[in-house]
Amino acid sequence: MLYEASVGGGIPIIGCLVKELAANRFRSVRSIINGTTNYILTRMANDHTDFSLALAEAQEQGYAEADPTNDIEGYDAVYKLSILAGLAFHRRVPPQAIYREGITRLQAQDFRYAHELGYAIKSLAIATMEDGAIQARVYPALIPQDNMLAKVDGVYNAVEVEGNLCGQVLFHGRGAGRGPTTSAVVGDLIEIARNLGSKSTSLPSVALDNAGGLKSIDDLECKYFPPAQHCRPARGAGPDSAYPR
Ligand SMILES: NC(=O)C1=CN([C@@H]2O[C@H](COP(=O)(O)OP(=O)(O)OC[C@H]3O[C@@H](n4cnc5c(N)ncnc54)[C@H](OP(=O)(O)O)[C@@H]3O)[C@@H](O)[C@H]2O)C=CC1
Ligand SMILES: N[C@@H](CC=O)C(=O)O
């Protein structure tokens, strides 16, 4: 089975994790993997657009799921992160084990304050492997404006992976919409057609160990915090040390 369109729209991240970067042991996946929420956050931050209007635009442009709750409450990003983390760490990372927070509680003032302090608000999907334990989370976060992920705007997605051999590699491209999705789906069909009659499979399968060693969000120490009213400052960290770990 091929499933390139399942994460990142037109970004060829699945094939790269499974094939081109297969030699690596990965330490982290940091990403923006929902086009609808990134579009909404960008419109709210840059143009002061109202949440509902920005969501309606994303629906009109074909980015949102049939039920946009999946996008704006972070479920879509959780499913996608479950796939990426599984492929990166060779371990099952069930969606239920991923901490999730949507973007619906953000307000205009959050963007104003973030901007004044030198931050952007992005819905990040992050999975890290440390001492054999995986921690995975999806939530809106403050990131410094000079961080590359802060510059990923509109329907664009980005996935930064860090491998022991390749170091940090950043993928950037359109994460939703007709063209990018067609690119991924038809690319898979072409790959299948090329392999018809051959005994080799189109995409090598990755063996996944059963879930284990998954760290809860409560055990996480990081140098940044989410912006909403439920703001949870990281231990010993302030806005000036807010690099997403
Ligand atoms: N939109 C995007 O940018 C991306 C979408 N995807 C994924 O692709 C899939 C489709 O998304 P999208 O095209 O946006 O969704 P849409 O809701 O626009 O289209 C879904 C299509 O599936 C048809 N359909 C639904 N249920 C059935 C069924 N039981 N039998 C036959 N046909 C059915 C619908 O027909 P009808 O109109 O008659 O109900 C409709 O034509 C989703 O899983 C989505 O997550 C992945 C990457 C990007
Ligand atoms: N609804 C999704 C579409 C692709 O999976 C998104 O907005 O990213």
C-alpha cells in the first residue's frame, strides 16, 4: 500500500523517511502538518482575520476535512504525527498516546502579544526520542520569529527531521489542496504501475515495534510554552528561551 498523500500533501516525506533517509536513527520530527490550521493562524496573525472567516476560506479552497473539527482540534495532525513518528522511530505511536490541543481557544490578543514579544504562533506536531522513550504532542506554540518554522505560512507545511547521519533536514511545501494532493496520489499510482509484474513492492515496509516507552506530556521539559490563557510555562523557561524542543 502506498500512502504518500497521508502526510504533508505535496511534500514527499513518506518516501524519504522509508527510502532515502532509511540509514538514519532519528532523534526528532518537528513539523507543521495541517494546512487548514496553518492557513487560519497565518490569516489571524497577518491580516487580523476572524477565525470563522479564515476557516470558511480554507474550506472553500479545499484544504479542510469534510468535518473541519478534525483540523482545528488537532486530530488530523495527531494522525499524521502518529504515521511520521512510527516511520521515524520504528515503533507504534498510537494517536491516543499523542498529546493534543487545537487552535480554537486562540484569540486576536494572543497574536498581538506574540508579535510584540517577537514570536509567531504555530500549531506544531513534535515527536522526540530521548533515552529510548518517545514523547509526541500537537499544540499551538510560541516560536521565535527567526525560527524557520515561524516562516511557514498559509497552506504550507514543513517537516524537520533530525537523523544521526543526515543531521537536520527540512521539507517545505503545500500541505493541502487539489494540486499537491493529486501530485502525491498520482505519484503513488505511477509507482505502482511501474512495479506491475515485478516481484518487488513499491514501498519497503517498515517493521514497527509495539508501543512502549511513550512519555506523557506531564514529564516533558521544554523551553517554550503555548500562548493561550491556559499557558503552561515550561520549568525555568521564559519567552526569551523559547526554542521548541
Ligand atoms: N483535501 C486535501 O487537501 C487533502 C485530503 N486528503 C485526504 O483525502 C481524502 C479525501 O479528501 P477530499 O477530497 O478533500 O474530501 P471531499 O470531502 O472533498 O471528497 C470526498 C469524496 O469522497 C466521496 N465519498 C465519500 N464517502 C464515500 C463512499 N462511502 N463511497 C464513495 N465515495 C465516497 C465523496 O462523494 P460525495 O461528494 O458524493 O459525498 C467525495 O467525492 C480524505 O481522507 C482527506 O483526509 C489528503 C491530503 C490532502
Ligand atoms: N485537512 C488537511 C488536508 C490534508 O490532509 C489539512 O488541512 O492539512
